[in-house]
Amino acid sequence: MKKTYPPYQLTYSAPAGTDVLFKVTYISDTNFGSTFVNLPGSTDDKLITDTKEYNLGKIEDFTSERTVVASNYFNAAPEEDTIKIEYNINGKIVVHENLKSEADDVVILIIITFIAI
């Protein structure tokens, strides 16, 4: 059963010129899926499919609109009872966790407001 969770709301402030580094880490064994980052303006959107750190660009490029992160994850392993994923945006951590009895196929949304100071 697929379940979409209410979006996480995140505000991130940093000085102009700061690189926005984004990483997704699967904490549960056998999770698989992908994350799509919809960046404001004409910047190319990013598809995150593994756990390396991505440099999305400079923070001032993302202040005109909110950035939306959408993830679709599935965990089919019968021995695993949770889906747990960590999002890291320049050291600011958002962790999503749910029991597979609640849903084993999930859509996770994060809405980020970037502020250049």
C-alpha cells in the first residue's frame, strides 16, 4: 500500500555564497527508491538515486521560491520492519521513519525555504 506523508517544513539560513549540499541516506536495510529535488527558477532539477552528497548550487539561487523534495521509497525485505531515511541539507537533518505495517511504499515530501543572510 502506498502512503503519502504530510510534508516536512524546513527553513535553512546561510550567508550568500554558501553551497547547498544535499544527501539522502537509507538507514533501513534494503530500501530503494529515488528523490527528486525541484529547484526554483531556471535551475535544473536534480534526481537523487544514491547516497552521495550533491552540491545543488548557491543558496541565493533558491530564495525566490520554496524548494520541494519528493521521495518515493519501498522496502520489500520481510525481515525489516521499518522504513527510515535521513535527509541532510548542509548539516540540518530531517529523519523520516515509519513502520512497514503502516506502509511499505511511501512518498515523503520536504518543503524547504532557503534564506540568504
